[in-house]
Amino acid sequence: MTISPIRLVSYVLPIYNEAGNIALLHATLTGVVAQRPDLGAEFIYVNDGSTDESLQLLDALAASDPRVRVVDFARNFGHQMAVTAGLDHSRGAAVIIMDADMQDPPSLCLELIAAWESGADVAYAQRVSRKDTAVKRASAHMYYRVLHVLSDVDIPRNTGDFRLMDRVVVDYINAMREPHRFLRGMVAFVGFTQVAVPFERDARHAGVSGYPLRRMIRFASDGIIGFSTAPLRLILMTGYVFSGLAFLGVLYALGMKIFRPDITVDGWTLTIISILLMGGVQLIMLGIIGAYVGRIYSTSQQRPLYIVRQVISGGEQ
């Protein structure tokens, strides 16, 4: 693990219409940071095109607290882009990402820091319970199960973006400039030493979620498509299955033509054989094309081919 001599911890806080939470969040975070006077702190608030008074409140914070920096977007670009901007502007030896709705308890940051100081390169907050609706809990549980099965990397279940990352991990994340971002998957892809810190997730303090159903579905699809080519492989497997069924259908059509010509309509056999054969061949061809598209997609992401933790030579690291 690489720790900067500055011992600065950056807090990245995406803001979208959080006017009712900003004052409490900053006051609580300030109290938490005060418990570790040996560590420096910077608070990077990213205003993601808020339409309420969030920007004015952030400007006031920046005027009163020199540790505050505000990154103001020209419009709403979304949560993942706001977090990305915060990471780009961070300077700390470690970076903590957390939402502003107080569902991520700021007090947990001390445990994340302790895990980092004990050797973890990533300490992610893992929910053991959440005060959400039954529908949201059920959909989240199902989504993480599907993601675990389909993903090419092991993305921990019941986690969000609330986590601490060492500077070396942040630098690798910042090097990935893909537009459809799924940060928890990108962090899992990087690897290094990652540990879970369990916590009880609180209810939102004020305001409404910035993730309506439409945006949640799009975010979920980014996670699956961005870290798995399983949907493309599914097309090929479907082609094989239906081609097998088509072959059985061809045998059936020929059998009917040979053994029961009395009930077979003229031209029926040729029509059925043509349809089944062409359908099966088309699905197989689509699957093969999909396999190549998957390779093109993986290449276009330009992720690192490998990541080196350290190089040991001649007895030295």
C-alpha cells in the first residue's frame, strides 16, 4: 500500500438537489475528521447540475472552510460522472466516496481509514441492512445476484460507491476514461487488497433519491454490459439451441413427407425446412458476430491489460 507523506484524505461528495442535507453532512463530517487530527482533509463537493439552493450552500461552505472545494457542473451529468470529477480533482493519499443523503454514515469513515492503515488498498462499506422499501430491497438483491453470475470480475454484493481507495487505486481508476461508468465494477477490476466494512444503512435524511426507476435500470445495464459479454454469448447459445430444434423439425418434416404423405400439404415440407434452417443459421451467425463485437467492445474500453502491485528485484521492492 502506498501512503503519501502528506497524509491527506480526500472526501468526494456528489451533490444533486441536496440542499436539505448539506449543512448536516458537513457538520457531521467535520466532527468525524476532528477525531483524527493527525490526518489532513479536503472536502470535494461536486454539484451535479442541482436546481435547488445546493450551489449557494456549497459556495458558503467554501467561503467559511478552506478545506472545501466545489466542482460545479454546467448541467446534470449523473452520479457516476460527479464521482469521477471528484476523483480527478482529489489530491489525498486516500479518497473516500460517499453520498450526501446521510444514508452513508460519516462516522464509518473512521473505520474505513483504520482498514486502510491496516493494509487495505480499498475498504468498501457493505450493507448488512437497509431502510428502503421492500420493492427496492428485493430488486437490489436480485440485481446483485444476477451481476455476480454474469460479471467477469467479482463485484461484492450489497455495496454502493461508499468506500475508501488508496491513491494508487484512484490513479488506475482515473486512467479509465470509458463514458459508461460503473465505478464499483471498475474498482473490483483493479484488484489489490480489498476488505469489507459492514454497516447499517440509514434512511435518507431529506430530499428524494436522484435515481428514479428509469435511471436505476440504465445504471444496472451499465454494470452488466460493462463487465460481462454474457449477453453476447447468450445469443450464440440460443442459436445453437434453436438450430438443434430446427434440425429435429427438419427430420419431422421429412418423416411426415415419407411416411404420411396423405396428410402432408404440397410444398409444406420445403417451406418448413427452409424456415427452420434459415432461422437456425441466422441465430448462429448473429452469435458469431456478437462474439467479435464483444472483443471490439472490450478493446475500445482501453482498460489496462494488467496491474502491477509491486516489482521486487535483487531483494528490494
